[in-house]
Amino acid sequence: MSGIRWLAGPRRGPPVGPSGHGVGRVSVETQQQGDPAAAGAGRSGAGDGRSAAGAVRGAAVTRRRLLGTAGAGLVLAGAALTGCTPDAEAEADAAGGGSPEPSGDSFTTPPPGTAPKPLWQAPAAAGALGSLDALAVAGDVVIVSGDPLVGRDVATGEERWSRPGTAVPGARLILGGGRLYLASAEYDGDVVALDPATGKEVWRSRLGGRYSMPRPVGADGERVYVVAGILEKDHSVRENVIAAIDTRTGKVAWSERRDAGTEEFGLASAVSGRRLVYTDQRRNVTVRDTVSGRQVWTRKTGRSGFDRVVVHDGGVMVSDGRTLRAYDLENGAERWSLDAGGFASFNGPAVLDGVLYVSDSSRALWAVDPSSGRKLWRNEDLLDHSFPVQFAKVGNTLYGATRFDEKGGVHAYDARTGKLRWTWNDGSGSVEQWYVVSAGRRLAALHARKLSALPAV
């Protein structure tokens, strides 16, 4: 593609779209660090050594390893997008949640207090409209929510594919079973499955004519879970359903009406084995059986508007205002609680490599044992810095993306002590949300309609 300008490193052939033809012109700036050959040739992503069927450009990642988490957690997402069973945690690491397997990249560690320079930067469409799952990594492709929906090569920034009119504003990027799931941007009640490596549509499914605005809220290797409003005869929506769609066929596996008074907006969710966990704006935490749709338990909490819910070692963890709470995944009994102290409130947690990380409104950063609720460390030395709300981890470094602060950015912390190592800011002066996910030895950072790749050093 003649429109790409490289500032450093070897020239590459033109990127190719799903049809095999060159994709539209894009301006990408790159600056490679450390070993230029390694930086140029590496295709990051946590390969597991198995057959790489379905991978592109030599990526050692199978279709099955494309499952993301939330959160992220996420993340989902920085944190895992799905749950935190041992198998799910391993797949979440491959999608950007935790420490990756060695990828062959080699970057120079900057001096203390000095942030690394970006490897490349490219325009992005998400802006402030994205949720905490507006950025995701599948294999060696980083995907940015927005219009157009775009997939880029993690190592080079080259555009792999672009799909205009595909993602609705604020769409969460839900990955599972080697697919990316989105509500149709045509608002026709369809749920669409895409191949994240190519952007091609695999199938689309309609729950039925009585449902409006379906939204995928989670996925695993077998099903994608969707919440949708029930259309009344007067076209109003007073109740909603949660349904499961088979990831292979696109057919509805089950559909269950949710309790009266629940809402279909503002859900945070996680998937772990046979359990789907989600919260909503009506202060509910609910667990369902993923195979049958049966509601296992539900509880009221003291807070609505959850940023993130995480599942780890049979526990469900949510930030409930000034208290961090853990419930038993099977029966809903409270396992432990942790008070933030004073008038501080916890933000959304993430579990990475077996440790729960969470910030609070007093700008303290916590590391907590997710099994017992025991505080491992609490860094109170960040008062001059904005607090992170989304996390990723590579090796012994924890990365946090901040919210609504022009002096924020991507923070790098020593994961063993919480000490701040460096902060990277793109200098835009924008107060928009930051997002970060890990991809091998690289980080993908999204902010103010710009996507940047950083070395994870």
C-alpha cells in the first residue's frame, strides 16, 4: 500500500483486506526500539505450541486461543472479557489480560521514570463512545470498536481489515470460540459473528421479531450470551430476556425472561465454566447456568453502574461502593469483604495472574488476594497521578489505563510493590478514556481517536 509511511524499520508489502485486495489508505507512524529486526518481524500473541490452524501471517495462535476476557476480566479487555477459571485465565492471557508466553520480541528498558516511545500510531474511531471493552487483541490482530470497525497488525500497525457500518456506538468487543460478536449496526435485531483475523462475517442470528436491540454480554467456546428487550404491541419495552446463541451455528440455544425491574443496559459480565455472571443498573448481581439458562442465584448490592465483575477460583468479585465484595459462585454466600477506608469508593477490579488489582477514588492502588480478601499491598503515593480503571499485565509489570484526566495515560507499576515506574501520555490534552491491552511483549493503547503500540517494558 503506497499510502503507508514508515519512519523506521524495513519496508513491508501492502496489507491485504478480506477479499485479497489492498485496503484503503491509512497513515501509520512507527518507531521501533530495541532490536529492529525482532520488533519488525515479531508477531506477538501467546502461542501455545499447538497447531496454528486458522492463524494469519504465521501467528502461533489457534482459533480456540482467540477467546478474550474482561477484564477484563477483563478483559475482556484489559482485564478478562470472560471468566477466570484456569483454562479461561490462560486464554485471557493470550487476549491481553496477563503475563504472556515469550514472543521473541526484545525491547530496551527505559531509565526509571522514563516512558518508552510508541512503536507505531494510527487513527482510531472509538473515541469517548467505547466501553471498557472498546479495545481487544485476538492473536496478532488488535481490534478497535467504532465506525469503521478496524483490525490492525499488532506488530506493524498495518490495517488487516476494515468494516464500516458494523459496530453500533459504544459496542463492547466480545470474543469467544474464535469469533467476535456484535449487535447489528442496522438495529434489525441481528447478532453478528465475525472472524477477528479477517473481519469476515461468519453468521448472523436473530432472536425473533419480538426482541429489540440485542447486546452480546459474554461468550465462551460454546455460546454467546445476549440481552434483548421484549417488544410490546405498542412497541414499548418493559421487560427483557437473556439468551444464549450457539457459536457454531448461530441458532438460539435457550432464552429466559429476566425478573421484573431488571434492565438491559449497563451490564457488566463474566463467564466461568457453566456459570454466567452479570450485574445491572438496578443493583443486581446474578448468576445463571450457561447450558440451561436457569438462574442459580441473584443478590442485591448497594451500588449500581458496575465497571467490571470478575470470577476467580469459585468466587465472584464486585466493587460495591466503599466495599470490595466476594460471593461464592455456586450459592451467592458472601466470602469476604474489604473496606476502602474513609470516604473512598472502589473502581472496577481485575484479576491477573492470580492477584486482584483495583484502584479507589482516593487514588490509591490495591493488590488483593482474591481467595481471602487479604491486602497484599496498597500504594498511597499516587496522589499526583490519575488513578487507573483498566489493567493489563506483562511479567512483573502492571499497566493501568486512566479515565478523564488530561495528565493521565498508561501507567506502569511494579506488580510486586505497586511502585509507579513510568507514565506514557500522547500529549493530546484530551480528557477522554484511556484503554490498554497486552499482546505478547507489546501494549495496545487507545485514546482520543488514536491507537498506539508501546513496548511492554
